[in-house]
Amino acid sequence: MAQYAESTIDTRIQVYFADPYSPWQRGSNENTNGLLREYLPKGSDLSTVTAEKLTAIADQLNTRPRKRHGYLTPSEVLANLIKQAGVATPP
């Protein structure tokens, strides 16, 4: 998180750093790691994974409904946030 202090001031979003060796403080991160392991088992040689494969995995995860989001997908949640913020998006 290079320059997190400046980002915090610019965005008014508080940054949280978990304590080392405390996975329970990073629940979403640990859950996402588990989901990624479904596609890329531990010990996989990542140098053989293509950018297209990584994009396909990201697309599948971002279009998977999540209970924490009221069964909306992460893509839907992001689109709603962008719409509410009035941020211009490319066509």
C-alpha cells in the first residue's frame, strides 16, 4: 500500500492493516484465496497460467453471487457503487 496516507486523504477512506500472522483479521482475503484454490491448487506453477486464464477466473469469481452482498455479484455491487457516485465509465 504505497502512498496509503495520501490515498486516505484524497479518498477519505480509512485504511486498515491487519496484524501479521492473523488470518482471522482478513476474512474476505482468506475466503478469496480459498476460492482461487478451486482454480489454481496450492503448488500450481503460476508461470504457466496465461493472462486469458487469469481473466476467465476473475470473471467467474466476479459474477458469482455472494451472500454478504444480498446475493448480488461483486460486479453488480461495483456497478451500483459507480452509478451512485456518478463516475463516468467508458462506453
